[in-house]
Amino acid sequence: MNGRTVLKWEAAGAFFIIVLGTLLHFCFEWSGGFAPCALFCAVNESVWEHLKLAFWPGLFFALLEFVLWGYKAANFIVAKAVSIYLMPVAIAVFFYGYTAISGTHLLILDILIFVISVLLGQLTSYCIIKSIKNYSKFNKAALLLLAALTLAFSLLTYFAPDFELFIDPRTGEAGIPD
């Protein structure tokens, strides 16, 4: 697949992740607190719940890409694993970085961080897919890492630890609200 086509796919992926991630921010509330929705949707205002907003849409889009064309690209699996890890890590680093400096958070900066992190993840994916170096020897490790992250995002909303990343700053509680 040529570079321009891959770039178009990654740009479409960024748009998909941003739009779906934004919708998933509100879906749990819209569902009336339906517990199965908590798997994919933000259930509170903790940083952890906001990381899910990039992870799940990123994973869904990567699966769609894989089925349609990604299985033909040697570096696809590694590219997507790096991208899907990078987006939540970038969100957390940027958020905690600016709030540590400023002592507060601003909604507009939070939204901008989400968008920049998604764009960074998709651009990184593009660069790895189009790299002349073949990373396919890391496909098994990449899949294991994706499985581990999927497990974490699947369980830690329902069994949220009492740790700052999981604490809703409005309520002081972690996990699904009672």
C-alpha cells in the first residue's frame, strides 16, 4: 500500500477516534448508568476513564484497518500496538505535566491534549507502517502487550484501585458511581 493511502487511513482513524472518543465520554450517563457500557465509556472524570476514550476507538479502528488492508503490511501490528499505547500515555503525561505546572486544569487544554495525543498516535502508526525497517519479528510481543492493555481497560473500571489515576476529582471515588 502506498504512503499516501496509508496516511489517508491514519487521518481517517484520527477523526474516528476523536469523534467516537468524544461520544464515549457521555454514553455511560446517556445509558442511565448501564454497567456493561462502563467497559467502553467514561464512568467518571478520572484520568483513567479519559484514557479509555482514546484506547477503545483506537483499538476498534485498528481492527477495522487490519481486516481491510493491515494484514498485508509487515509492520502493521507493531505500529498499532505502539500507537494504541502512545495515545493514553501521551494524554496522561501531558495532563499531569501541565496541571503540575499550573496547579489547575482547563477543559480546553484537556480537549486539546486528547486531540494532539490521538494525532501523535496515528502519525506514529503511519511512520512505523511505512518504515523501511521490518518490525514484524515483534508482532507476538505487540499482540501480548495489546492483550494486556485490553485486559486492564476491561477490568479496572469495574475493579478500580484507590490510586490517583482512578479517582474522580469531583467525588473522590474510583470506579463506577453508586
